[in-house]
Amino acid sequence: VPYLGRRIAGRLQLERWAQNRPWLKSLVTSIVPRLVAVHSLLVALNFLVFLRFGTYSELRDRLLNIRLVHIDPTARRQVAFEYMNRVMIWNGLSEFLMTVLPLV
């Protein structure tokens, strides 16, 4: 919705049809910011509800009633942390070197 609001505002500035219909331009310029604000509020509320219940991660998932469900609920979910451990070690080493090297 924010992208759509920016596109409509840009088109109103560029197009001549908006100059022929000033009532339409004023209507669109008053409604679009309100829609963007309502959308932002709904996204924030959906995020809070997602943190509480964990069912719908995005607003479009909630509107379309799409839930993320594991294909096989009886399967064990194993997560390999080797890659994450390696990345954390390299990040820590690089931050340490970036801190120490300027002092040398």
C-alpha cells in the first residue's frame, strides 16, 4: 500500500487528466495517506498478534487465511547449527580484528 500511494501521487503530478478533474485529485490525495496509515497500523497489529499466537506471519497471510504448516507433522525437526556456529565465529573474529587493528 505505501508503494501504491507513492505511485498514485507520482502519477497525479505527471498526468494532465488530474488537472482537468481537481475534485478527483483532492479526493485521491486525501484518501491515499489515510489508507497508508491504516495499512501501517494493521501491519503493526498483525505483528503483535503473530508474536502472541504465531499463526499468521504477514498481513496478507491473515487476509487470505494462509497458514504455514509442516508437511509431515510427525517428522522430527532437526536443525543443524554447524553453519550458524561457523558464521558466528567468523563475525566475532572480524569484529575483534576491526577493533584491534586500528589500535596497532
